[in-house]
Amino acid sequence: MYAIIRTGGKQYQVEAGERLRVEKLSGDVGDSIVIEDVLLVADGENIKIGQPVVEGAKVNAKIIEQDREKKVLIFKKKRRKGYQVMKGHRQYFTSLEIQEIQG
């Protein structure tokens, strides 16, 4: 059984017991969250597709980690003008463990 969920402006295919990183969600490590933005639920031959979400479908997950990604460096330069800019960015993420898919 798997589901396709939408969180942080992205879509993820998830199964029970799977771990995945999503955009930052509020909550502490160890908290349980319920994702109700489920776009599709598939259980063998039985497939439910939402318009846009599946009614009554939920995905229960547990927050494993709240952290930041590795630094991405951004370098800009204009030749012959003396313009150089070096910036860095570390994106926040939440690591989830999928507990159960109800649908």
C-alpha cells in the first residue's frame, strides 16, 4: 500500500515504515503529525484518486529529525566590473517516518 502526499509544495510517494525529508514542518522531535493532503491511495488493485484530494484519507507520521541541509554556495560575478558576491544557504528540513496510511 502506498500513497502520494503533498507537503511543502512538493509531492511524495510514501509507504508505511519509510523515512523521507520534507520542507520544514512545525513540531518537535518525537511528535506525531497527520498529513491530510493525500492525492492518491493505492492498495494493490484498488486505487483511489482524489479530485484534488482523497476524502477521508490520512497519513500518520512521526518527526524523526529537525535540521538543516548542507550549505549551498551561490557565486555571482560580472566580468571587468569588479562585482563579485558569494552567498551561502542552508535549507531547513524535517525528517519523517511514515507510521500508517489510512484511506
